[in-house]
Amino acid sequence: MSTVLVIDADRSSRRLLCNLLTPRHAVATAATGMSGLQFIIERHPELIFVDLRLPDVSDSEVFESIMRLAPRTPVIVLNANATSNMAIEVIKAGAYDLLLKPLDAKRIRVLVQQALRGNGARHVPVAATGLHSTDGPILMVGRSAPMLEVYKAIGRVAPRNISVLIRGESGTGKELIARSIHEHSSRSKSPFLTVNCAAIPDGLLESELFGHEKGSFTGADRRHIGKFEQCTGGTLFLDEIGDMPPAVQGKLLRVLQAQAFERVGGNETVQTDVRIIAATHRDLSDEATFRADLFYRLNGFAIAVPSLRERPEDIALLLDRFFGMYARHLGKNVEGITDEARRLLLRYSWPGNVRELQNVVRRALLQTTGSVVTAAALPEEVQSEAMWAAIAPDDDKSVKSATATILERLVEQRLRAGTTNLYGEAVEKLDKYLLTRVLRVTGGNQSKAADILGISRRSLRQKRQMLNIQIETMVCDDAHHREMLQAPVK
């Protein structure tokens, strides 16, 4: 029978774990850090549960002591309010796993079985340095199970000098994850540079990455040092790597294999030491234009980033953070949002993910003139879709009622304004909503949007111009928000 030690000041947590694990395991409990450490010295348990918030010792002190006394024993950390950096740090420091409170009984049983099955055959963890409950400059928001898995993945891979491939939909925060990996790695004091492979023309991407010699092509009036030289010793983030042209893929493969390259138009071999983190919204294994050997090199460790639809419980946290952040940045004295506005935001499907949520919050604050954000300040697509999302699909009466509500609002507003072109205005509103919604779903891809709408791309372009729909306003560039994203929350 395996001995399991539970170190937790919370009596209810100790009782819950005892009830779950007895009689299959011998369960011992400790309410303080010192009593728990003493038990480890005397009894050598096979598995340890520990909540780092203990009354007699600090979080880092108790964890470091456990890892020193029992370096090969699986340690599962318990926490009621783990921040992203804390989750990353405990995994990086050698914890077997991290569980959020309230505890999930089914998850605990599975985790105990997995941990004990290894019989202590685990790697010796790295030193638990920097284990604190406060977040550093890179702060990711989310306490959902999918995001917790992302934090754990960052903690596991950050200290290892291998390539990482981050996969997820546009707007999910792939660059933020890449920055977090860098910040928690041994390269954190060296440069972190970003190259968006989709934003740079094919003919210039090779020069941007590897540099060029003077006279190597028309307009090359001087030597240019590329990102690989600028980033030596640090981390290079290649965003949207699926758009990298085949010729540049071959040169990148050589750099990954030999850490050496030549500038465009040059013969000198340049040595470099760069860690590559790549990101894509595509399945590169199915891309005919993407080299399989490069994919396997980049895919040294994969992190799947959940969409906002897969973690709806995080939407409220993100809204609170972004409203506070943008209110300060825009100089808006806003005290909060109405219940109706919050309800609409929570019901929206967020096809553009966190990036779209940021945009909507910023636009709502700009539209707000008083001290409270109301539903009227939200974009039309949020108000309309939220109404439809609340409807049962098989309830004809509800559908008719919602349709009437949307149309009545438009009709009544325009009638009160004394319009003489109600039909044209209604059609224009519908067209603008429809085109904007579909373009958001396709991430601004007009070919896909035209296919969904059943019209030609030329017709779509003409309608966009007529309705003044700007793709740039829907697919916001990450760089616009980078400075604020990294600002600590006060």
C-alpha cells in the first residue's frame, strides 16, 4: 500500500483527499509546512500533495525543501488561485502536476494512479528558483482547465533548449505564449525578436531573417544584419510560419541543423545560437507546400492554444482585465459596465478570440461618454449575435420573437429619425452585419468569405468599398496591443 502525504492548512481539503484515497492508500496529513517536511524525512511517502500557502513557511521555501528531501517523489501542487506565472514556475521547478481548488475527485483519482504507476522514476528537477505568487511582466489571463494545461506545457518546455511549435486560431495569444516561454528560459536576458512571415513579401523575408550583403540585389546599398544575427543567444519567434515560401524553408532547416547560414549575396558562414519558436493557425502536417523535414524539426514540442470558445469561463476575467487596462490607457473614467452589456459580451461567440475581445472592449470604451459602459456602446455584431445565441434552435416562436426584436429596433429608430429610405437603410444594415460577421469568421480571408456568402470575390470587394468595411479594423495587429499586454495589472 502506497503512502500519500497531504500538506494543506485547509481542513476540508485534507478531509476530502483522505476520503478519496482511503482505503487504497495510506494517507497522512499535515496542517503546516514544518510538520509535513518532518514526515517526509521520517516516512518517505510515495506521493505528496501540497498547498504552497501555509501558515509557517513561504511558498518557495516549502517547495524547495520538498524537492530537496524527496527529489524523485511525485509532488502535486494544490492552489485556490494560481496565476499563470505560478503555474509555469511550479512545473518548471519539478512539480508532477498542479490542481486548482475546488478539487475534482475524478481528476485526483486518475492523477494519483498515473503518478504512482511511475514508481518514482522521474527526472531530477531543476532548482526551484523564482517561485513566487506574483506575476512578472508576461501575464496570461485564464483559470480554465485548457489554459492550465498551456501553463504546464510552458513550464515543462521553457528550460529545455528545443524548438517549439504553437498551434491555434488567429487571436488566441500565440505570441504571448512564445514570450512567456522565453521569459522562463535561460535565454530570458537575451533578445526576443518576432518575425511575421505572412506580413513580409516573399522576396524580402530571406533578407529579413538572414540579412544581405551590399549590392546583392537592387536597392541593397549597404550590408543588412538579419534577425538571426541580431538574436544570437536569444529567442526568435516566427509567427504564421505556414506562409513561409519554400526557398526560405530550406535555408531555415539548415540553420536549425547547423546553427549557421550565409547572408543573401554573401559567402561568409555566420554562426548563430538562436532558439526557434514558431506559430501557425494551420495544420502544417497536411500542407503540401510546407516541408515535412522542417515541420519535424520545428515540432520538437507542440503547444495547442485553446480558442476562446473552448474556455468560456475565462471571458469574464479577460473582460475585467481589458476594461481596466484600456480605461487607464484611454484616460476614461469608467466605473463598470451594465448587467445587460456584460450578458451580451458573455454570450458572444468571439470568432476572433482574445484579439477580437480586446478590440471590442476598446471600441466600447471609445463609444462611452458616461461613467458606465452600456449595451448601446457595443458593436452591432455583438448585440445581434448575442440575441440569436440565446434562442433555442428548434423554437419557432423564439426565432420569430428575436427576429422581430432586431428588426423592430432598427425600424423604430429610423422612423423616429424621420427617414425616407427605410428599405435601403435596412438592406444596408443587414449587408454590413452579414459581411462583417463572415469576414471575422474567416479571419479577413476574402476568398473564403466570398465562398461562404455565395458571391464572387469581386462582388464582395465592391460591397466592402460601398459599405466602408475595413479588414484592418477587424483583424487587429498584435503589435498594436503588445505594450499594454505586457503591462502589469495594478
